[in-house]
Amino acid sequence: MLAFTNADEKQSPTVIGAGCKVTGDINSDLTVQVHGTVHGNITASIVVIGRGGHVIGDVFTETLFLHGDLNGSATVNTANIFSNARMNGTLKYRTLNITSNTELECKLSKRKDKGQEHE
């Protein structure tokens, strides 16, 4: 888990803690960590859905770390799917890393690199 930084650095992640429920979209230029429940879309540089974390909505990120549950689509550059993670929806990725024991019930769609003609 990332540690909070001081106010001068302005690099603190957004953390939705265990037991916390958020309804609405989250937009951040930095990291969003979900250990509770989010009903809404998340757009961030890095998205971490921790064990026990639930997202019902779409995720747009450079890098996804999925340990918990995602019920929605994800558009990412790199997806890291860990054991016991669950996902329903469409995963659009450039790089995909999956460990064993995941419960993916989603459509996988490899994204083309910029400059390739048909996506």
C-alpha cells in the first residue's frame, strides 16, 4: 500500500477504505485505491482494487491492479489480475498479466498500439 505524502508533494493517493461506500465517479491524475465499494466510474493513472474491494462501473487507467471485484468494463494499458480477483465485463488491454485462481467472466480485447490501423 502506498503511504500518504506530505502536502508539499501533492502526491497523495485517493483511498476508499474498507467499509466505505462511494456513489459517483472518481477522477484523479494519480492513484486510486479501492478497499471498500465504489458505484461509479474511475479514471486515474493507477487503479488498485484491493482484496475486499468492489467496483461497479467502468475503469479507465494506465495500470490496473485487480485483487478484488470489478463489475464493469476496464480500458487499460497494463492489467495485473491476481488470484481470487473477479471481473465481469470487457477488459481492453495492451499488456495482460494474470495469476492463477482468477474468476474472469469477461471479454478480453487486446488494444492496438498507436499507429496500427485497425483497433
